[in-house]
Amino acid sequence: MVLKSNHYLEPKDSQVEYVRINDVDVPLIFEQSDLLPVGEIRLVFQGAGSMYDAINAKDVVANPKNTKEAKAGLANLASGLLNEGTYTLGNIAFADKLESKAITLNVGSGMQTLSFELSFLKEQQDFALSCLVDLLKDPNITQESLAKLKDITKATILRKENDFDYVAHTNLDTIFFENTPMEYPSIGDIASVDSITLEDIEQYLRQNLVLNRLIVVAGGDMQQQELKDQLIKELSFLPVGTKVSKPSITPRKTPKEIVVTKQTQQAYIHFASPFYAKTTENYKTKVMSFVLGSSGFGSRIMEEVRVKRGLAYSAYFSITGGSDVVNYGVGYLQTGLDSKDEALKVVQEVMQEFVSNGITQDELDSAKAFILGSEPLGEETLSQRLQAKFMNYMRNMPLDSHKQDIAKISHLSLKEMNGFIAKHPEILQLSVSIVQDK
């Protein structure tokens, strides 16, 4: 299992605008909407997510396999500190300042990015953006605030030790994504959280809050050119910085199992398999995933494991095929202790039959009807539409590729679908994590 670095490629799509700040062309994903007198602006910094915790620490390590050295949880802690307000005003006074104008400002980290999410009434746009700039310039990064966040984070980690679904999922990651950044939980563990210093946080901010890693996602009752002018004025203080390389992660190819014992009255089983498909074939992956295991009681796995045989309380399997970082299938079972082995065996048998013989015309028609019918629900709000475009951008796809997928699904034939399924026997290589009683 290797971790490769690929330089980020800009999507070749005319819908992506750019705003030039200090000679850096910052991508701008924008949608104007005057249905309500509100707006939202999101500043997204690539390279600041949990996937980059090891290289974002102050003391860049040569061996990221060690959780303590890798500083797992760095992005999570840093985003938590950025929600503590400014150094000048402090947490409470800064929150009061925002609330007085009905402004919301939240900071969160994902696998690849750190995001500052700002929403406001149209008349407060200037004031809202100035508050965001204040936070960027003057974050409340102190030993006191870090110590408080560390205590909260470690308490959360300790509580999760009794969440056996979380334990099974985390253990699965350690074997399935072994020797990659996804091996570690984004929240970290007790040792890694303790190892994070104020200098690590400051290094993280210096390295990532830069123009070369910035994407702006914005929309609402505002004009694009006016927003561009405002962004140039307000964000010119940000350093130019360096671009970030996007990782390409290869999960485990050969099955492996990990079993831990806890005092529990049921078994928690999480499993995952590699999946090798092009992002341009994601529309086929959606149908494949829907029929096999992600559509609830209509799926093959749920039907065989729970409905027909009563071997599990829940059974699920979903395939991710739209990422240019890593694609894989992941699922879970919650079963009785005496039925766990048979339930897992049935899942494997269902998947084998699925790959060998494909799906039926009725299953394809049902999948089409559901996917085509539910797609509009994912674009009802401005936030949903902007998020869909942003996710397409991050996948190096056209901003409307999700709409293109819908058109492709509507014309998908059974022969084409089953030919695609037959090409992916790798989903049968299940790595399994089990939490059970003695």
C-alpha cells in the first residue's frame, strides 16, 4: 500500500471563475440567487485536512506510521481552536459580535480541507466578511485555549471507546488503510493529541492559510464582480504560500481480519474492499452500489441477510467511486453473537453472485427511478447546489458532472451495467473488523 502525490490539476470547466489576488488566481465557485436577501461565503484551504496531519506538524516526521509522530488530530484541534474567536475579543465577545448581526461563522476540517463558513443577511455582507478577516488575522491561539480543547478532545476519545461501532470502524481503518494517512482517526488518539503543541498549530496555520491553497465558494443575493473586488481588498493580506500536492491512496488489496473482545450482547462487524474505477464512470458506480447494498430494504444484501434469513439487525454496503484520491466499498453488520459468522458468510456469497451474474432489469429500473427521482432533492437549497459544484471541483470534474451523471444513468442499459459490474471482482476482497464478546 503506497501513498503517492499528484499535483492538483485544475478542472477544465468554463464554470470555474477566478479572482486574482496578489498575482494568484484563486478559484471562485459562485451562484447568484436573489430569492432571499442572504448570502454565504466559504473559504476552503486545500491541504489542511486530517489526511495531511503528519506533514502539517512543526516537526515533519520521516516515519508517519507512528500515530504519536504523525500528530493525528492536528487538523481537528486546529479547527476547534479557530472556533474560539479572536485573541483580542475572546470566544464569548466575538460570538456576541456575530450574533448581534445574525451572522454565523463556523470553522471545520475534513479529510483534505479546512473551511471557514460564513452566512449573513445581505445588508451585513461587509461587516460579516470583516469578522471573518479578523478571525484569520487574529485567531485565539493560546496555551489556555489549546489545553481546554485537548481536554475536550481526549474526553470525546475516551467516550468513543464504549461506542463499539466506532471501535470496529476505527480498527478497520488501521488494517484497510495501513501505511497511509487514512489509517489514523481524524480526531487522533490520546497520545497523538497530547503530542500536539502550540507550535504545531501555528505551523499548521502558516502553511495552510495561504492564497495558493484557497478556494472560494460563495452565493446568494450578491453580484459576482462586486464580490471579487471585495475579496481582492479583504484577502490581500494572506501570504501567497505554496500549492499542495493531492495524495493518491491505495487501500489494502488482500483481505485481513481484526477481532477485539468487549462486553457486548451483539457483534459489530465493519468491512471494506478496494474498488478500481474511473471517476468518469461514477454514474455506473452509483447504480451498482444502490442495488448491492446502499438502498436499505431494497438492496441485495439487506434482502438476503435480514429479510429472508433474519441474521442481522442491519446490513449495509456502499461503494465510493467518484474520488480521485481513493475509492473503495465499505459496509457493516450488526448481528447477534451466535449469527455473526453466518451473516458475514451470506454477505460474501451475495457479493460473489452479484459480480458473477450482475443485476436484473427490474433492479436497474428501480435504481434508475429512485436515483433520478431523488436527485432534485439534493439541489433544493443554494448551499446544496454550491456544495455539489465544490465536490465536483475537488474531484477534478466539471462543476455540473452530477447532472451529467443523471442523464447517463437514464440511458444506461442492462448490458452495459452488468459488463461494468463483472469488471470489478476486487470488491470481493473484504477486510473485516469485528467487535464481539468472548
